[in-house]
Amino acid sequence: MRKTILFLSGAAMFVAPAQADPLNHDQSDVGAFVGARVQLSLGGKARPKPRAAFTVAPTRRTVSKRSVQTRIGEGAALSFSPDTSPAFILAGMPAKSILPFNPYDSAPTGDKAHLSSAGWVAVGVGVALVAAVGFAMWVDEIEENSD
């Protein structure tokens, strides 16, 4: 425990300070959280096992005259836990339960929950396209704001 606290306090020295943002009252903004989440039990009767996850999730920030609330949703995460293998989580559920992979590449029977090879290719192309468009928008924004 002591080594963990020393590590976290040492890492805090290299974190860039957050800059203040003027409050615009009665406004709601959306954004994204990209980072790590750590869940530790601090006591109590039910002691869940510690978990760590690298996460990309949506956020919503609501500013009113009385308070500022920021909520982080369930997005995509690569989760690590003791005694289990790493898991890819989508919207709080394991990805293998949402999009089960059909290893035999045959037509599924019963409910059509499995994606075909063409479906996986379409998912991959879609993700690559979204990443390329996002990167192009990011580069364009940098060029516009550079002096």
C-alpha cells in the first residue's frame, strides 16, 4: 500500500494542472473521458476484487447557478482484474456477450446474434473510417488555431 501511495504522489508531480473554464450558467456540454479507472474496496462487508480499466467514455457536464455536475457514462474499456483474463467492455457489458465471434464462419442457427466475416470487415472499415475522419478534423483544427 505504501509503494502505491508513493507511486501515485510521484506521478502527480508530472500531471499538467487543469485550467479554469468560465462558467456559463444553465448550460449542458458533452465530451469524452479518455483515461484509466481504478476500483478498489475501502472496506465494508462486500469486498469486490480490485479492477483497473483503460477507458474511453462519454461525459455530460451540466452547469446551473447552484452547482456543476459532471457524469461519466459507460463506454469502451479494456478491463483488468486479478484471477481473470483481460476483457473488452462495451457499455458496461463484456463485448463477447454483445458481439459473439463465430469461429467456424458458418451461418448461425436460431437467433442471428453472430456477425459474419463480412460484418467484421464492415465494422473494421467503419472504425478505420471514423478514426481517419477524426484525425483529419483534428489536424484541420490545429492548422486553424496555429499562429
